Amino acid sequence: MNDPTFRTFVEGLPEYRRGPESRNDNIREFLFLSDARRNELIDQTVGAQRAITGSVKQTPLMTEQSVKKIEGDFEASKIKNNKSLVVQAEPLSFGKTKRQSQANARSVQSFIGSPAWDYVKAKGNEFATPKEWMGFMKGSLSKGVKAEELDDAGLILFDDKRNPIGGDLFKLNKSDPKLKIPKSDVLAVLETNPTYKLQVKNYSYPITKEDLDKTKNFELFAKDGERIITNVILDTPVAQRNALRRLVKDIEQDVNSLNSINQKYSASVKQVNGLTSTKQELINLQASGKLSTNDRLIINNLVKEYDTLSDVASKGLLKTNLPRHKNVFNDGGFNYQEKVIYLDESIPGNESAKKVYPSHFNDPNPIAHARYDQRGVDTYGDTFYIGEIQSDPHQSIAKKLSKYEGNEPLIRNNPFGNKIFNNKTKREIQGKIDAINDLTKKANERPLSPPEFDELKKLQKERKILEKNFQVRPSLIDAREYQMTYRDRPGKTYDYFPLGKESTWVKATLKGVIDDAQKQGVRYVAIGGADNYNFSAAGFKKKIEQFYGLSGDALGTYRKVPGSSKRLVDGKNIGKYRNWDTGEIEGTAVIPKAMQDIAKEIGAKVVVRKVMKTDITKPYKVTDADGKIVDSFKTKADRDQFLKTDTDNFYKPLDLDDPSNYNVSVVLDLAGSKKGKMKAYKLGGLVQVKREYFAPLF
């Protein structure tokens, strides 16, 4: 099948469904898709094709422009930070005032700050040599500053024993050890770290399932209204019937609008205007005197339903980025959302200056993304339940590093390094140019003496050497002796993306969700275990377990691992992963461990809780033939009454404590936690992009 939307459809399926053995089943399912789902795939396919054209290979001109922008940002920050040498600003917050931070709500700076910037601003000398700055930054590692941040910024690179082996300060200490570097230059390097230029985009529906539940009686009242109006038509003169017939058609159209809103979780202006117009016609009918007392009451109830539906539809007019992968998520919950952290700037020297992964999202240079919805621990809606966290570029880098077999180490492209060195070199080049111009001016007036001529030749040679050295170079990412390598050496570098450590980008993504939870009054943030539905269908891969951890009371029988029949006693092994050779619990998985670290930072608690898939206030559920919960009731009597009407026994009862109605999850309890900015970097030591475990694809 050559339909491009079919390829998009397959890309959204679980990994085990993408193989050639599933092709016939996939084609059959694709041919029977609803019109709404097919239109959604068409939109995704068109967006992906646009994104592919936007994933640009940089030309020399583009690279030059990107480098100039990086240097321009550094110069602007350096000038601004000169004030920090003599003036203490507001509470240390990465150089931004509170008002500026709020205005820049789409930036990660709204919820993470720079410990390194704060430390240098508060403790750094006004001027220091490269060696003194290296000693200062080494000391900062014991004060909460992380080596990964210093390397991402290009300032200095430490090995695993905290010895400097690369970066701006390391190079300057070799080339010009007596140079006095101002604090403003160091602050500018840290402030222009691309980590703090990352943007956050939320994909969400303007209408939630909870909103739509308020309108579930609309169609029933609409049918009663149509019946009443049809009876009125029979008692109305023929010449006056057209208005009433139009009203019946308008109600039918509004029912269709409700069905459309149910499918798209959004509404159009035309639909909202139609609802408003029909409601007014019903009010006019009430006042016409053509209705009996009982019919007026029914029409009055229909008008109230129109009020509810109009409010929901008006909410659906809000402009949002609609989610792209809702169909691939665990059952249950409401208010499904997707969050992408990305760098909307070109990265010179990377394979693609603005890398896009169109099968997931169209945002350039995505660092990580999360997918989550709302569920309940104490009350329904008090929990953000995360079903997936992933990083496309860092996963690709990990695969490249794992397959590399060369003798020389692969070197990380870092176009954001060497800012102080380049700044110094630019001044030296300008000094040579000025001296050459002076001698050239003399040569126009008189012949140069032999010493002057030799000096001119010497200046020209030194200028060429300086200009050759003035270019953006990569920084080393392993513990070997720091090597300066030109970025155009094919096959010797790998792409630069900030937050390279798995634990770091996981925490940054979690902190984005936590920030939303604190602002919206959501108490809990939960992570789905590896053996929840969405991942068990993929064959339960080892790396998924190491990343998300286990959940549930038993390890299950379908996993071919020693000890798979063992019980998880009292939830003590929730969030842990096993050694797949012995079956023994080996340690805490990546995301639960990240939650524990964040909890220590902000004063929260990590607990194990049942996260309910549906409304806790309605504990008596009903499922369909596929086991999906289709309705909930507050009392057992209400549910029993409903089941009596099911003569075909299509529905089955499900109680709240049934394991299929909840997920056992590692939960971050934010009650009493500190609000405000969190640290962008957590771990110190050598900045190596070696990822033994990494997140799975969809």
C-alpha cells in the first residue's frame, strides 16, 4: 500500500505491530478507520512532510549566521552582566527579574535555574586568570554546581576525577595563562548555555472528557424536543410551519455538532453560533403559548442542556496544539497532554541544524517529551499520570556510540564552547589589523624601512594564524586528553544536544510536569510501570523495565525471566528492575530514581499508591465486551438497575478494588513541597553520553 497516511498510521502503532508479519492486519485495520481518525492521520502526514523539509542541513552561510548569533548572544549577556560586578540584583534567579521570567512562560527558565550562574555571581572574583577560574569551578562542584552544566555551556570539562581536560578555561590556561578574565565573561558563557534557551510546548485538547460528560443527556432531551415540536407542527397552519421545521433541523444539526465535538475535543465558531441561535428559537417557542405546561418544562430542560453544551463548545474555541498520539496510551484518565522540550535554534556542526523527528513531533531539536493525563489517588483529577518519557536525539546518540569501534574517541560537537577564547582572539585579530593598517598608511606616504617591512610581514602571518584558530570547535566528551578537532572531520564527531545525561533530561522533563502540577493544584505526579498495558503489548523489553520499573503485585507469567513467579511483597519492589539472568531485583529504575532525587530537592515525598483510571466518587463500574470501562455509578443499586436493562448481557460489573481499574505506581506527593525554580542539572562528574539504558520508542 503506497498511501502515505498508511505509513503514518503504522508509525503510531506499538513496535511489535510494525513488522512485515503484521502488515495484512494493519492494512485491514487501516481500511476500516473512522473518517475522523483518517482526517487526523492526513493532518499528521502533511505536518510530517512539512517538518521533513524543515529539518535542514546547514550550508556554510547558515553556519556562519548561526555562529554569529551565538557570539552576539554572548556579547549581549557579557555587557548586561558587567553590572553584576558591582550591583547585587534580585534574589539569584539566573539573571532574570521575576517579571521577565513570568513574561517568558514558554521557556524552561520559568521552572529551572542555573546553580552555576548563581554561584559565580555570588562568589566569583571580579577578575581572575584561567587557572584561578578552573580552581574556582572545581571547588563549585562540591557546592551544588554540576560538571554537566559547565560542559554544556562550553566553559570547562572535567574527567571522572574532577581534573580539567577541556573547555574554554582549559584552552586559555594553555594559550594565555596570565589573561585576566572578567566575571561578566564567565557569567555570559553560563547564561548563553543552550539549556536555558530551551522552549516548552504543550499539546492538549481545549475540551476534556470530563467536560463532555456534562453533555451526555443532551441527545436524549433533543429527541424529546424534536417530538414536541413535530406535534406542534401538526397543529400549526401550513403557511407557518417552515420556521418550526427549520428548528427541528437545527436541533438535529446541533446533535451532529455534539458528536463532532466528542470526536475532536474542540469546536468551531459556526457550531457555537448554531447552538446560540437554536437556544434562542427554543426560548421564543416557550413564550409563544403553543406548548402545554408539561411540554414547556421539557423544552425548558432542553434549554438548560443548550446552556451546558454552549459553555463546553465555547471552551473548545481555545487555540491549542492538539495532541498527536492519544490513541497510543494506557486506558483510563482524562485531559490527555503531551509536553515537548526543544531548542528552536540552529546547532552548527550537527548533522542537521534543526533536527526534526516527524513521526513524533514537528518541533526542531527536541531534547525530550512526556505524555500524560489526569487520574486519581485521593480524588479523581488529583494526579498527573505519566505514561511515557523519551528523548529521540539522545537515544540516537546512544546507539551511535554503542556501535562505534574506532580507535580514536568520538568527539562531541559543541558550537557553544570557546566563547571567551574566541572573544580574546577577536580582540587580538583586531589589534593586528590596526597595526597592519598603520604600516600600510605609512607605506602609502613613504617606503617602509627593512624593520618595518619585516614587522608588516610578521603581523600578516600572525593575523592568518589567529584567523585560522578563530572557529567553532567541538569539545571532548570522554576522559581522554582534551583534543581540539575541526568540526568538519567526517565521522569523528557526534551531534550536540544539551542535557546529554539520561538522568538529567529525565529530571528536566519531570520538572516540567511538576511545575504544571504545582501551578494547577494537582497534588500527585505518578509514573506508569513497565508492565502497564501500553508497554506489555510491546513484548516487555528489558530496557523498558530498567527505565520505568515494575508495578503490580506480581511479576506475571508471560515474562520469560528467572523468578517471574515471585510476588512483590507489600509493594516494596514497585519501581525496581530485575537482573534478567538471575531474576533478582537489581536496583531502582531510572524514572523512579529521578523522582526520589527531585523529592529531596523540593521537599516532596515518593510513595507507592493505587492510581485510579476512573472517577473514585463512582466506585461501581460497568465494562463492555473489550473490558473497557463505559460507565460509573455512585451506588451499587444504580449499577444493578442499569444492568437489568442489559438483556443481552453485553456489559459486565467491575468494582473499584478490581486490579483492572487502577495502576500501582510510584507517586511523587507534592503536598508541602517548595515551589519555584528547580535545578536544571543534578549529577556531577564526567560528562559522558554513555547510556546503558534508554527510553523506548512508541
